[in-house]
Amino acid sequence: MELTQLLAADRIVTIKEPTKEAALKALVKVLGKTSAVGKEKDLAKAISDRERILSTGIGYGIAIPHAKIATVKAFIAAIGVSKAGIPFESLDGKPVNIVIMIAGPEGQNEEYLRILARFTNVLKSEQTRTRIIDAKKPEQVLAILGESR
């Protein structure tokens, strides 16, 4: 699955929220507006529960909060970009500039892991991360991700 199949321009947003919790709530709202997410509050709880176990701030200014729950019908993602950076309790202790929230249905572990790995692989490039942070429009972010095949 290509990353651009999981996204749409209206799910790539600027995050102005200064805290991890507020940023996560903002992205849950973005995904909650889609037909793939049956119950926004279920997604919010699953994301929050996952973050309590271990921060999804993987380092390099990236966080990938994710959840698999019964009320999500298909894999879907949203991207939040913060130029200022968000304190996220990341593994490297640095603020996060790119938050990729992934939601998916229960029971599809292989696809789930492939999606996580694909985002991680694409974003390991500092140049790609910088281009995403500097992008002026959501369509530019989609184009950047579309280049990475």
C-alpha cells in the first residue's frame, strides 16, 4: 500500500497546539471526520492508552501514534506538522515536528506493521523531513510522500 493511499489533503494539517495531548486530540478529530472511523472517542482512548504505555515519539522529530480498534473500518492516516516542535517524550528527548497518526482495524497485524515500517523508512531521510516541515500546502506533502516508492 502506498502512503498516499492512506492520506488525503484534508488530513494533512498544521499543528499549533503546544502539547502532546492537544496535538493528539487535534489529529484524532481530523481522523474522526472520516467514514473509516466509526467512533472518534474510541480512537482517542486507544491513542491515549498507547501513549501511556510508551511514547510514539521515535526520534528525529517524528512521532507515529497508532491504534488498531474494532470501530475503524480501514487503515487511514493523518499528518500534523509543527514548525515550532512539540515536547513529546521522544526516545531522543527532542521535540517532534511531524506527527503521523495511523488508525486501523483489529486483526490485520502484517499490514499494520508494513504501514508503520513504510512511514518510518520514508521519514528516515532528513531531507524528506525538512521538505515536509517546509511545505506550504498539504498537496506538497502528498507529492513528497508520493516520490518515495
